[in-house]
Amino acid sequence: MEILEKNLNYVFVNKALCSEALTHRSYGSPNNERLEFLGDSVLNLVIARSLFVQYPNLAEGDLTRIRSSLVNQEGLAAVAADLRIGEFLKLGTGEMKTGGSTRPSILSDAVEAIFGAVYLDAGFDVVERVINGVYQQYLDAVNPDAAYKDAKTRLQEYLQGKKLDLPEYAVLDILGEDHNQEFIVSCAIHSLNITVEGQGRSRRVAEQNAALNALDLVP
């Protein structure tokens, strides 16, 4: 935990909050789902405020797209790698065997939970400092002139530019209970003989992750 606190540049007063934030539901209860819910809102507010101040002339739509690129599953997984979250996760035996400590959906949830835990531990001003510190390199790298299009849009435009058929998405499986589902979706580009999968807490997120994986494979 000391390594994580050093990477966050924050020391928890209530260590139990940090422990809970790192506990996946597969490990038992209490787990990090409630903290993830809280941290998601805190993170979005902090990043929105930072972008609002940093780019006073950008329109709402551009700000929204930039924020989304920073706090989506891909962005959160990158933050998790910076913080070395995977090393500290508490996972059930099944998740450990199937590589849960490197799964983007689990890592991104844990990052949000950590921010939720910091907020409860020290309040908004402190969590804002922590989040901005963690995200500084990503905020500095923002190019306000970039399109920040989502993965599905980028994949579609790429294929259209090559005059290739558009990708086909299909739900392969839905895991978990109704209130806590995980979608597994395929993305098939038949003209390129490419079929990949994506996973997420909603069909939309799973499709975006599948499109992102497909973008890694297109020539």
C-alpha cells in the first residue's frame, strides 16, 4: 500500500478505505463497487473543471470529447498502470487465474474506487489535487485541435476511406447479474478477415473496446 500511496502522492488516514477500493467483488464483501460509483462522479467533475479552466475558449462538445478520452476505460487503464494498481488488487481465485489483475475493466473500476476513497478520506480539495497530479501528464498532452473521436467512429471512417465494408458488432455473452453485468461483444471486419472481442459494463462500452482492438489490427 505504501507504493500506491507514493504513486498517488497521498497517504490514507483510514487505510481500510484504500483496502476496500482495491477489493474486487470476486474476493468478497465489502468490495469496491460503491466506491467506484462515487469515484466516477468525482473524477468526471475534477477533470471537467480542469479542462474548463485550461481551455476557456473550447465549446462544450469539444470539452466533453476530451474529458471522455481521459476518463474512459482505456484512459483509466493507463492510469492504473502508472499507479501499479494491478499489483495490489484483491481478487477471487477465479479472477486471479484468468488474469483479472490486467483486465482493463477491473483496473479502471479500481482507479475510480481509489479516487472515491480519497474523497471520503480527505474531502474534495485533496482529491482534486490527487487527481490532477495523477492526470497532469495526460492533461499536458491534450491537443485541443484533435478530433478526439471515439474508437467506433475512427474505425468506421478508416474502413470507409479504404472503401471496405463496415464492421459488424454482436453480443457474444452477458456475464453477471442484472444490476452488475459485463458484456462481451465481437467486432468483425470480414473484408480484412479480422474478428476481435471487447468487454465492458455496457454494450456500448464493450463495442468501443472491440473497435479499439480492431484498430490495432487494421493495416
